[in-house]
Amino acid sequence: MVREFIYFSQKARTSGNWQDNDLMKAGRMDIVCNVIIACLFLSHKIREDIHLHLIFNGPPNPPMHLEFISNENMPISKKDVAGLIKRMLYKCKENKRTEVFPGCFIEKKSFTKLAEELTKQDKNIFILDKKGDSLRNEKDLTNSVFVLGDHDGLPKKDIKRYKNRISIGKRIYFASQTLVIINNELDLREEREILS
């Protein structure tokens, strides 16, 4: 089962002209790198069941949609994540979805447009919210998309239409930690299915 996630960053830079040694000044690109690593990587391997969408809404050219479809040929390592993002941002073309590397795509697209497209594909959109229903109590998570934001949160006017709210608990975790928790819950469910 493919797991699908959307991470929204209000300030992440939408051009590649930032310094690799100061990711915080690139609209908290350090958080973006942690999200990618937490979502795509296991120890000594890349997960092969992840579809990760990143929406960057920072200057100078928002919005930007970076897409990672994990596979064994994905040319990414933990130390290269920031460089990969920069190269992808430089390759964006107007009105075109461009595959920069195997499984790595970029295009101009807003959160609203992406969520609408996923809804038309009959995906269940789950907004991460500490007041939502417990992830562990949710019986069916197949065909789901989990949406989370950076430290500035999600665009309120855009998420109002999505009623499904899901929680990993009352404490507020880093976005990267949240992805690890969700992946772990889905891993455990798959293991139980195999054993039953």
C-alpha cells in the first residue's frame, strides 16, 4: 500500500538561490530536509511505499510543488537532501511537471489545487490536528493522504473544506516526528495483517 503525505511550508524558498550552510534562512529548509529524511528513509534503505508532496509557499515564486515517489532507484541520500531540493527548484518550468531525477518531480501548483486533484482520485484527506480523532482508533487508513504543516501551520482558508481531522496525541511534535509516528502505526498494521 502506498502511503501519501503532504507537507505545507509557508516560508520555504521557491528558488534555489540559498546557501547550503544556512538552511534556516531559506525559509526553514532545515525542517523540510528533516521531513524528507523522516518520511523516506529507514535504517540503511529508502522506503518503497511513499508518495510525498511538498508545497512551498515562500518567496520569490510561490507556490511550488515538489513530489517524491519513492523507489529503489531514487538517487537520494541523507547528506544530499538540501542539494537535491536546490537542483529541483532550479529546474521548475511554467505549466509543466518536470521529472528532475527518477521519482523526483517539480511544478507550479498550490496546496488547494493538489488537494482538489487528490480528492477527485477518491483519496481520504486527513488533516493532522491535535484535537482530531486518534490515529490509532481510525479503522481504515487505506487510500489516505496525511496533511501537515510547518511551525506556521496550514492555510486555514484552504483546509476548512476537509472535515477529517486526525491526531497523534495532545502533545505537539515536530513535523518529522509526526511522519515517523504515522509510518510506525502503518508499519504495525501491515505486520498484523501479515500475521493474521
